[in-house]
Amino acid sequence: MNSTPPQVRDSSPDAVVVGSGPNGLAAALTLARADLNVAVYEGAHTPGGGCRTEELTLPGFFSDVCSTVHPLLAVSPFFARAALPGVTLRTPEVAFAHPLDGGRAAAVSGSVAETAATLGTDARAYRRLFGPIVDHSDDVLDAVLAPLLAPPRHPLLMARFGLRALPPLTWLARAFRSDEARALLAGLGAHSIRPLTEPGTGAFAVLLGTTAHTVGWPVVQGGSARIVDSLLDQLAGAGAEVHTGRWITGLDQLPTSRVTMLDVAPRELLSMAGDRIPARSARALNRYKYGSGVFKIDWALSGPVPWAAEACRRTATIHLGGTLEQITASEAEVAAGHHPARPFCIVVQPTVSDPTRAPDGKHVLYAYCHVPPGSKVDMSERIEDQIERFAPGFRDLVIGRHAMVATEIERHSPNYVGGDINAGAATLRQTIFRPTVTARPYHTPIPGVYLCSSSTPPGGGVHGMCGYGAARAAIKDLGIAP
Ligand SMILES: Cc1cc2nc3c(=O)[nH]c(=O)nc-3n(C[C@H](O)[C@H](O)[C@H](O)COP(=O)(O)OP(=O)(O)OC[C@H]3O[C@@H](n4cnc5c(N)ncnc54)[C@H](O)[C@@H]3O)c2cc1C
């Protein structure tokens, strides 16, 4: 990492933001809208962190380097306020699909009742699990996307959500009998990147399943970088400055300001702040746990993936890994430090609903699987074998490839420690208290310095709520009316 100390401006900004991921930009925009003079310093040469789009495989094929699927953006109170002019969401007919051997698949589309009707003997259990939450999804999602320590506006509803969400995914699945329904829950729960036998993994299934019914799982036309373009336009309109190619290694490199917002992981906060963090707080931040990494591969394809199951051809997102038992075994292997022979994969085919990302008739596709932290193992073959299992003939369509091992994911954004795309493991404790056990998760021990990355509540994903929450904490401290 090259460290180029930023130029101190003639007039010092009111607020400095380090890092221009969705949370850094959400913080910057919230501060700028409170009439603060904002400067953003980004280490990479392009802004956007986990929201960048590049021609990774071949010219004319636009792949998202990290995030592509945006249900969390669609339900985010921050993005509802930011409005995102210039961003068009393309929502596929099927929110996500989960193929099984023999050409079968489970799929979520439309209402809870419509999906339940495809699940045979499990229709009633599916309605019982999702019906009450989806009926009150606005309140549930608002509460879950706020710091969990904030008192809930609807305590009974949240207690009901907690009862369904807190157990391990494997407990939640006990109410279901068919391979299809059990696999569908496992695929959702595996977004936690935790063993499915751990408490809290059920929450991922309930929350993400709810978004599938309320907003679908959309992609952004042209790629996720359009989100960043829109936020940058709004920041420019508010008079904020964004500097790229400026890695910050110490807080003393920053211009003097009333507020410093850090879109970084706790590990980087500690190294940037040095001995300005008291020993006790440093110990607590050092105890913060990072999770497993990911290995990601992008392809350019000469045609659509020949999925055996028809539902898989009508969605952008596919959970690959077979049955609940197979996915549970794969995730347990990763947690034990191994690289599974048949990994659980999240496969994303955005060109199904956004053909603008590739030349006519051609497609972009990516998949990632979970690997032990800091892994340098290339999982390309194993992922392609998993795709061939459910889409025979897939390899014949590949005309370009680009792979990133977990350590390269970390090079892309230092927040992804060891390749952990959530900047911190989603253990039950770190889902509630993030990064440390405190009622003020965005404050650091240094007055005026705040953490706003996905290492703070509500955690990983493109929702901007970490940045928004941190900026609101700073605005409150400054005594500015919201
Ligand atoms: C492969 C992959 C797939 C994903 N898929 C999805 C998805 O489909 N949907 C979804 O919602 N989420 C997805 N995510 C997660 C999502 O991208 C992240 O949760 C989100 O980007 C976090 O935003 P952030 O602003 O906290 O951090 P980041 O987006 O990581 O941004 C942090 C920024 O800060 C900069 N920075 C860090 N340290 C410094 C420093 N010292 N000096 C200067 N700059 C610094 C970094 O360069 C980076 O630009 C995915 C992530 C990955 C890696």
C-alpha cells in the first residue's frame, strides 16, 4: 500500500471521510447534507470499494468486482433518502433459485403464498415462517438495519422475528421435510459465511428470504458502479471533494477537521490511530473476529448458462451446493480450515435481467465460494464442476475467465481482512455488538473520530446504513439539528 499524505487544503474541511465504499460515501453525503464541508480520501485509484464495475474478463464484458445483487439497497432507509438519480434497478422474474440433482430446483418468486404453493408438503411451514414477517416487513427491516441496540418501535414483532431468527439454520429447517425447502433455507443461511449449526444463521435466511418477497433481488443496470456514480454526483452537487489514490496510514496525515469518518476495519483503525487508542479499547478492538474468506471467479460467456432446471434461467442469483446436508457439510469444512471438494457457491448472472453488460447475446457470470481466511487456493475447477453438475455443457461457453483468491480480495479492499467480505464474522455476538460490546458502536475512543464501515451495525452488504448511522451520531455530537 503506497501512502501519499494528502495535501492540507487551504481551508480545512469540517469532515474528512477515509474510504469511499458505499458506507464511506453514505457517511459523506449525510454529513454534506447537514451543511458540513466534506473531503473524502480513497486509497484506490477508483472510488466505490465493493461497488466497482470493470472489464475483468474481456473488453465489452462488464463485471462487478464485488457486489451485484442489491435487495439490501432496495430496502435501505439511507438509499430511500439518497434517491440515487441515474440508477435503474433490474429485478429478475425469480428472486433466486436453488438447483438440486436430477433437474429439480427450488425458487422464490412473487408472494409468500405463490412460493409456498411450489413447495408441496412444506407449503404451510413456509407460510408460517415467512408470512408474519413479510406482512410487517417495513418495520422488521427498518429495525434490523438500524443498530440493534436501538429500542425497537415494535417490540412484539421484533420478539417474533428474534424467535424465528436466532436459532441455527439447521433448527429452523427442522420444520421442513422436502429437499427443496430445506435446501432453499440452507442457501439463504449460508450467506452468513458461518457453520449452519451456529445460532444466528437462521436470521440470514429469514431476513434475506423476506427481501426476496418484498423487493425481489435486483441488479443495477450497467453494474454496481452506477450506485457510486450517483452518490459521487450528489456529493459534487453538495460541494464535497473526493480524492483517489490516497492511502491513509496514520490519522496525522489528515487535515484538521471537526469529524473524521473511517470506512475501515478495526484492524486498520488500530494501526492508523497508534497509541491514541487507550490500551483497554485496543484490546477490545483486537478481539474483533474476522470470518472466512471468499474465492471469486468471473467469466465471459458466449451464451446463457444451460441450467437443467428452468427456474435457474429466469433469475440473477443461484445458490449452488445441493441439499441442506451437503451445504452444511461444505460450510463446516470451511470453518474447520479446509477447502471443500464440492463448495457451496453463490452464482450471479446479471445479464439475465441486464443485457447491457455484455455484447449482444453474450453474458457475464460470477461465482464465489467460502474458503478459510487468507486462503491462496484457486477454487476455479471445483466451482466449475459444481456448475457443470447443474448445467451440463457450461464449460463449452466460457470465452474469458478472471479469478481472485481470498488474499487478492483483501488487496481489493483492506476492509476484507483475509478475504472476509463482511469485514467481520457474523457470529451471534458480532451481529448484535459490532465492533465491540458498546451502546455507541460508531464512536471510537478518540473524540471526533468515528468508524463507519461494515464492521459496525448492521454489518455487511450494500445498504449504506453503517455510514448513515455513523454520520448521524457525529451530527448529533456536533449539536446540529437533523
Ligand atoms: C465478492 C464480493 C461479492 C459481494 N456481493 C455482494 C452483493 O451481491 N450484495 C451486497 O449487498 N453486498 C455484497 N458484497 C459486500 C459489499 O460489497 C460490502 O459489504 C460493502 O461494499 C461494504 O461497504 P463499505 O463501505 O463498508 O466497505 P468497502 O466497500 O470495502 O469500501 C472501503 C473503501 O475504503 C478504502 N480504504 C480502506 N482503507 C483505506 C485507507 N487506509 N486509506 C484510504 N482508503 C481506504 C478501500 O479502498 C475501499 O474503497 C460483496 C463483497 C464481495 C467482496
